[in-house]
Amino acid sequence: QLRLVESGGGLVQPGGSLRLSCAASGFTLDYWTIAWFRQAPGKEREGVSCLSMSDGSTYYADSVKGRFTISRDNAKNTVYLHMNSLKFEDTAVYYCAATAGVVVVSLLRAWDYDYWGQGTQVTVSS
């Protein structure tokens, strides 16, 4: 059974850092595209970043570019989202998602992704 499990969320002050993890089980991440989305209360789900495991290409939304970094650990079958210089507006539930299909990474559309984790809460507050 294909499964994605996020972890690493929490409460952090503005300017702080967190590392989110997305651990995959039931399949290996090779040749998949893994993305991070987030959803704040009352707002639509927003694409944050994605990583093509086949060619290593990455994409970041403008709102996080220069602050967030997506990376992978093949041995652990895990993708990470390193979040630095966190802002109040980064507060949201963060989800990882996966697809084996061919996607345009820069589009970062939720409906392109077939498998989703349960989400992890990130709260940026002073």
C-alpha cells in the first residue's frame, strides 16, 4: 500500500526554521515527482515546492523562493522541506504529495498528484 507520512511541523517564532519530512512506504520514490502543498485556514491549497526524482529538477513558489529548500534522502525514501526565515504567513497545514505521472513541475497543480499524506501543522507565531 502506497503511503506518505509527513512529520516535523510545530510552533516556531518568525525568522525561525523547521524541517519537514515526507516518508514514503509501499513504493520507492525513484522516478516519481514529490511536491509540498500547504493550506491555511480559509484559503485554497497552495503549491509550495516540488522535486522530480527522475531528473532532480525543482520548483519553488515565489512566496518561498530563497527561504525553502526541497531535498531527498534516497536511502531513507524520504523527501524533506527545509524552511528558513519563516514568516507569519507560512502558517498552514503542509502536505506532501506524489505522482508517477508526467507533470510540469512549475505548474504545481494539486490535481496532478495521486497520493497525499495526512498533513503536518506549521505555526509561525511570536
